[in-house]
Amino acid sequence: MSGMQTQTEEEVVDEIKTQEPAKAILFNDEVHTFEEVIAQIMKATGCDLPRAEALTLEVHNTGKSCVFTGELIKCLQVTSVLEEIELMTQVEV
């Protein structure tokens, strides 16, 4: 194990914090209905109906939308919930 350096948990957390804010990106598809996407965005982000509708329209019109910005771990949680119904997502840092 000579020459290998392991990171402490604190160093990893610090490294993740330097990558903030992260973005949860949702991509358009031709499979899901507006209602399904709106409901899942609300479930994933906790936003209200008008915000979820606006994000869904943006995804539909432009091909993608940043549905959440914040801590990397929270973005991963958001995309995980969106992916429950097989929506296509990506986290950008």
C-alpha cells in the first residue's frame, strides 16, 4: 500500500462542498405525459404546481431543464426520485 493515499471522510466532504452548487438536469422524452412529469418534479423537489408546470414546459420546449440547484447530495436525491419513473436525468457540477 505504499504510495497510496486515502482520503478521510472530512476531506471527501470538503471536496464535495467545493463542487457546489450542483444542478439536477431533466431531459425531454416522448414517453411520459405532462401530468406524470409535473407530479414527479413536485415529488422530487417539493416545489409547487405552477413551478413544476413551468419546468415541464421548459423541458418540453428546449429539451432539458435545470429542475434543482443546490448541494450535490440533494441533487442526487432529486434525480433519484425523477428516475423512479424512468425519466432521463443528469447531475452537473
